[in-house]
Amino acid sequence: MFRLGLDIDGCINDFNKIICKYIAIFNEGYGINKDFDLSDYHIQRYFGWTECMNSEFWAKFYKQALINTMPQQGAVQAISLLKNSNIEIYIVTARDEQYRELTSQWLNTHGIMYDKLIMSKYKAAVCVENDIDLMVDDETENCITISKHIPVICMSYPYNDHLERSHNIKRVTNWVEIYNEITCHIKQRQVV
């Protein structure tokens, strides 16, 4: 049985889009007139927010973002096709455990089929422990550490542009490409 690991934020959903919306609202209150171009994964560093401002932003908007984000175009359909092809879907997210119920509700509300929901910041270890064959993620450090163990499909964003393609990291920009990379990987594995 093939096991696929999927990150939620920035991969299954459009978390970056909704966060940009909330950043604009937050920054307006501080008189910051600068758009977020996604060139830095770390928002605090990008805007030069103090630690207090960063904490305030996430306390005010994080839960709202988790609830209101929408699936990426084609994600639900592709995941359904994969699940119906007897692929085990493991959702692997760095979200805190306190958001498990909210996360599960969001996945179910949007019809995202999965076998297991794993909440952990240690994604490479989780992939190894759960015999995951292929992982889809967008965060640079996760892609690098996971790729030392298994192949990774990296959802491309400006903040991970410096991540080079390698034999174990494939870059994609949408769910059609993700689906094609996954099916190609499975076919290659069956040949070997």
C-alpha cells in the first residue's frame, strides 16, 4: 500500500492567501503600508514586527485563518482520486495539537478524504515512523529534512524559490502537477 503525506497549510489549502488578507488588516492598524509578497516564510522578519506584534497578530488571526481558508483549486478532486486508487492519505501538519478538532472539522467540511491526521513539527521523523512513501510540503526546511529520507513534492512559493530541485525534491505549482508527480512516482516504483 502506498502512503502519501500531505501538508495542509499552503499545500491543501490557500492559507497564504488568507494570511495576506489578515496581514493587510493588521498592518493598517500599525500604519504599515507594505504588501506581503511571500518572499519570506517568516512574516515577523519580513515586516520587522516586534515579538509583541507577532504574538498579537497570531493570537488575533490564526484561528480565523484555520477556519476560513479554502482548499487549493483541484486539491479536493485530486486527493479523492488518489484515495479512491487505494492510496493511504496521511495528513501531516505542524499545527499544534490544540487545533486537532478544528483541523479535522475543516478537512471533513471540505470533503478531504484521509486515513490519518498527524500533528507534529517533526515531519521527517513522522514520515519515517509511519512509512510514508512521498510527502507534499511547502516549507523549505521541512522539504530539505524530509528529502533525506523520502521523495518530496514542494509546492512552489516565493519563500521557497531558493530551494533547488534535486533527485528527491520536485517543485510544483498546482494540484494538477502534484497529482501527475504522485502518479508518476507510483508508476516508477511499480517498475522497479
